Amino acid sequence: MPAPSVQSRWQCKLFSKKIILWTPIRQFSCPEFPKPIKVPAELIVPSIKKNKALATPDATAASRRSAVQGRQQKRRKRKSDLPYVSVVPGSWQLNGAIVLLCIVATAVLYAGDLHLGFFRVDDQQYVVSNPWIQGITWEHFTQILSTPYYLNYSPLHLLSYALDCAVGGLNAYAFHLSSNLWAGVVAGFVYLVALAITQEQRTAVTAALLFVVHPAHVEAVAWISSRKDLVAAAFVLPCVLAYLKYRH
């Protein structure tokens, strides 16, 4: 086997513990010496064993733990130094005011449905004759979460009915008002999602207003049994915002 030529910054370090001996005598060449240097194996192997003996398991484990802790501290410092960047441009005061305006505008626009009462289609089964929403108890809560109602599994939908019934009883006015507020919350989230995507305030406000006044949403708002669409949108849109934040 040819002798290795030491030409790097590790020159002439003959007793390094990283040297692996394959023959009893090794030859090392160094630019400072005219002839190769022969080192017997018995002179290097004891030093290697001595270095290994000094590196006890406890010392090795302690050094590893300290190294891991140092890396974790560096990561935390690097994360803390990063500035917080919101996916939604503009001040939170202005955006919050626009969201509140969307809720109020929706409630005013759909104020005419507050005196419609319960419809004969589905409202009687979903609300009036539904025993699961008449009282917030542990039994009703487990039934809502575990059992489909009229072949539909929508627990949050039924929980919103239970909350309305706990606040205002079986009063259609309270249920319609709740649906109007749900629609306003969804309109506010539409504004935030549009603002996060377009980064333009006017475009986001236009999208929210179009959502509020569009006639396709009248059924979901005025029909109490169709509130499931509003509840689903009120949870899907924040998820979209969270995804946009992750991508950002």
C-alpha cells in the first residue's frame, strides 16, 4: 500500500487518533523532511487506546447533550430574531373594523327574515322537534357528536342550534338572528381571505360586499335548516387563511 502524502493543514500530525493502521510500520512523507518517516505501529496504537480510554461514556453523553442544547438554543434564537409578517396587509384595527362592518351590514340586510318563523320544510324536524338541542347536557352532547341526525352528520350545525335554544328557547327570532350573524362572520372571513390573496383593500372589500348581497346566499341565511353551509364556511375560511400563512 503506498504511503499517504500529507499535504493539507494537518501536515506532520503523526500521532492523530484518526490514523488507521493496516501494517505494522507506516511511512509518512512531509515536505519539511527529505526522507520518509517510519513509525512503528506499537507507538501509535497505545496512544489511540489511551485517547479512547479517556473518552468515557459519561463524558461522551455529556458532550452530546451540550451540543444538542447548543443547537436548540441557536434555533430558538434564529426563530426569535425573525420579524413577524402578517399574511393580511394593513393594520389590524382597520381590518377588524371592516370585518365588524361586514357583520353589521349582513345583519341589517337580512333583518327582514327575523319574523318569518320556522319553515315547514325541515325546520320542524331539525329544530322544533329535535330533542338533542333542547338543553345542553352531556347526554345530548354525546349524541350530537356520535350519531347522525336524519342521515346527516353535522355536529357543529346542531351545536349551534343547541346554543340558540339555550339563549332564546325555541324562538324563531333568535334562530334567524343567529343565522344572520353567522353569515356576517363568513362575510368577514371572505374579506380577510380575499385581502390575503390579492393584497388589495378595495378588491377584498368588493368581494365581501358581493358575498353579502349575492342572492344565492339567501337560502343559507333565511332558512334555518340550511345553516350548515354557513357553519362549514365559517371554519373552512380560517383554514384557508392558515394555509396562506404557512405558504407565506
